Amino acid sequence: MKWMLLVLIFGTIPVKTGLLFDSIEDCLKAEETMRNEYTRVYNDWHAWAEAHPKDADYPDSQKFMWRRDGMETTATCIPHAQRDVSPD
């Protein structure tokens, strides 16, 4: 069985990634990598925003960036059965 990474934007909007993995462990590692990258991007922006509050409109923009950079985005791994497609 294959496993597909399914991203949940803002925790509720499902997006099929089309990324298939041979094991659930590999799929879960990809999900963790995704969350870590979102966190890294947010932290980079946050450091810049604190150093440039007028350019970033900080702190008013902080909640927007929290959402935009995926801090409220999660993912899950779902079973994926590949279908055999026969040419007609």
C-alpha cells in the first residue's frame, strides 16, 4: 500500500499533494519536514519584521503571517490504492 500526504490548510481545507510514499513512516517524515520548513520561514520573517517594524507593519502583520506561512497548516497521511488503468 502507498501513502499520500494530504495537507490541511488552516487545519480544515484538504489539499491532495500527489506525493506518494511506500511507507507511513516516510510519509510522516515528509509531514514533519513540511512543518519544520514552515516554522523556519516564519521565524526568518519574524526576525526581519522585528528589525524592520515600519516596513513589516509589525506587530499588526504577525497574525497574518502566522496563517500565511502555514503555522496553522498541518498534514496527514492517508492510504492510497493505485488503480490499474487499462487502455481502451
